[in-house]
Amino acid sequence: MKSVKKIEFRICIIRIWLVLFLLLGQKVWAVPLSDISLKLMCDSLAGLLDSISYCNNNGDLMRGSTFNKEAWDCYESIPAKQKQNKTVRNIYYQLLSTSAWSQALTKNYSQAEYNYTRLVQELPDSAYHKRAMAYMGLSSTYGMQKMYDLSEKYALYSLHEAEQIDDTEAMFHAQSNLGDIYVETEQYAKALEKYLETRRLSVILEKHEAISTGNLALAYYHLGKKGLAEQYFIESLAMSKEEAPVVYSIILTGYCEFLIDNKEYEKARSLVMEAIKSSKYTQLDEYNVKFLRILSELEEKEHFSIKGCLWIVTLLLLVFVFCKWRSAVKKQKEVIRGVGTEMEVETPLSDSDSNGENGESLSESGNGNDMLLKTMALTEIMPQFWKIVTRIKSMAGSKSDVLKGIKEIEDILGFLTPEKLGKDFAFYVEQEAQDFYNKLKKKHPDLSILDLRLCILIKLGLNTKEIANLTNKSVRGVESGKFRLKKKLDLDTSKDIYDYLLEIEQS
């Protein structure tokens, strides 16, 4: 197919050179153009017009503009008398129409409007088809500028001209353009009516079925009939993929928007990436931009979805942690109050001073226990919490913004880490149990800071697992620490560390 097109292109170039040679002869030697020479020139112009149309249809607008300039140069070189020739005149009308459409595609709208208007004015009254297509061009040009009132007006003019001679081709284009206008102005029921008519006309014409089917899919999509919309989108894409890249790109953008609305993000991404990578679509800059916009929209939606879920899950986890913590502290406070009451009943005090001192002591003890219980409640919950946060992080993949969001959450929750809780708790215990701390250091001066802190935690009655959570160590690590501590305290294997520490406190 490509080799055939190359041959056709070379033949066209040869014809152009031949025409230029004939024109040179006519200028230099004043040789009038013969009928054969004029026919050759008209054939060359026709070839250039075909090349322009081919480039426009395949998105190669730059090359199309070059051919357009060459075509006008060729036409202007024809003597004025011979421009009145019927064949030349018809080519001139075609040249005006083709040039106007090229200018509209390159967004030179004022020049496109001028050429289409000029064509309408110069066409004979009997040229219904050409006038219908000229009105159609004006309608499309105004539509590109979102001037929908004028676009509808000229589309109706085009339809009227086409109906005068029952011109199926022109009627198809007019109805299709009216449907597009009604979609843009959100008159979807009217759009569906026009698209159903274009579908009927395309079957009669045995062409344009891809675009008419795609338009029908678009109308059903906007009317909320998703099943029919997807069916017609798929049919239309299958019809246009190999033969009509521009039509395929137009329909694909609509289908991707449909998929995004249905949250079928991966399917939309796959189709867009395939279109961008395909060599057939590399020159369709306008649609590549649209495809990239779709990809950007997909990234934003996925990013919002993941990040939104992460924040919601994290908020729920925070509520869960807070509720569990409050519940644990409340229960333990009730236990402490019960123990305090029993102590008061069993050991009544003899005087008011003793009552005051013991009351103060009990209050301090209660404060110490309250701090201890709060810390322990958090240390029991936090390992589970951090496991869930880690799981969320692994689900987020490599999305930099999402990971940044998680980092912010971690910074906010940093004060709840087991390591920090352990340090804060140890500092608190050292201040509250300073007397015991000093006695222990005096009796065993070789104990390190870590050894002393471990002694305090053991004296408070914490088990190995609780100490591990509080100090951010493994259970095995705490057991090893206890074993080394026993050696430093010079205790027999039968002697319990807790009992020994109580003896030191009471000494």
C-alpha cells in the first residue's frame, strides 16, 4: 500500500514539472497552451488536490499546506482566458473548498470563512452539491470556534441545498454536523435523532459507517444508556482502526472519557498508550495532546483515589487507637481505685498527719500507675497500628505524592512510636523512683544506664513482653538483657530479680 502511494506521489511530481515546463514555454516563447497542455495542467492540479485531501485526512497538515501553495501557484499560472474553461472552473471550485478546509484545520479561521463565502457566491445556481458542501464547511469552521448558532444556521442551509436534489452524501454530512452541534450544546435527544439518520444514510452510501456509529455511541453515552454506548463505541473503533486514523482518534477520545466515567482506568490507559505508540497516529498532534490529557486525568483520578483511601483508613485507625487507649486506661483506673479502697480498710490510720501523708502517697502512687497504664495501653496497641500503616505503604506502590502523604502521617504520629514512649516512660520512672534509683546505683555502681532502667521496669512488675514493647526490643532481646543483669547483680539462678530489687527498695 505504501509503495503504491509513493509511486502515485512521484507521478504527481513529474506532472507538476511538466506543467512548469509548459508554462515557461508559454511565457518565454509566447506559445499558447494547447488543449493537451491544459488537460495535463488540470490533471496535475487534480493530483495536488488529492494530495492535499490525503494529507488532511491523515493529520499531516504541514505537508498539506505545502501542496496547497503549489496548487494555487499552478492555478494562477493559467492564462485568464483559459480559466473560464469549464474543467478549469470546476477545479477552481474544488481548490477553494480544499484550501478553506486546510485553513480551518490549521486554525486560520478568517481565511477559511473568506474562501467558503467566496465559493458560495461564485457557484452557479445549479451547483446544489457544491453549495451544500460549502455551507457545510462554513458550519464546521464556526463549530471549531464554538460559535454554535452560526454553525447550526449553515448546517441547515447545507441540508436544504442537499434535499433539493436528494444528495445523500451532502445530507449525511449536514445531519452529522447538526448532531455534533446538539451534543456540544447538550441537546442530546435531538443529537440522537440526527445520528440515527446519519447511521441510516451511511448504510445507503456504504461508507462513513465508522463515524456515524461512533456518533451514535456518543449520543447514547450522554443519554446514560451505557450498554448501547459501549457496543457502538467498540464497533466504530473496529471499523476505523486500520483505514481512518483521524476518525479512530476522535472516537477513541470519546470512548476513553466513557471508560473513565465508569472507572475503568486500566482499560482507558491501555487504549491510549497503544494509540500514542502506533506509527499511524504519530502525526496527529492534536489527538496526541488529547490522549496525553486523558493520561494526565487518569493519573489524577488514581492519585486522588489512593490518597483519599489512605487518609480515610489512617483517620479510622487513629480513632480506633484512641478509643482502645481510653478504654484500657479507664478499666485500669477502676482496678487501682479498688486496690486503694481495700488498703484503706485494712490499715486504718491513727492520726490526721498520717492520713495526710498516706493520702499524698496514694495520690502520687495513683499518678505513677496512671502514667504507667497509659503507656502500657499504647505499647500494646501501637505494634498493630504500625503494621497496618506499613501495609498501606506497600499498597501505594511508587507513587511519590502518596508516599509523601504517608510520610506526613508518620511525622504526625511520631510521638506515639514505641521507642519514644519507652524513653519518655523511663525518664518519668527515674524522676518518680529516684530513691530506689540511687540505692541501686550505690549497691551496684557497675550497672549501665540501660541496666538501671531494666531494673526499674522489672521492679514495677512488667513482664518480658511488656518491657519489649515499651523499649522497642524483641522478647528474646529482653530475656538476654535479664540474663546479663542477673550476672551483674551476682544472683543465683534460683533467685528472682524482682524479689531482689524489692529487698533493695526496702533496705
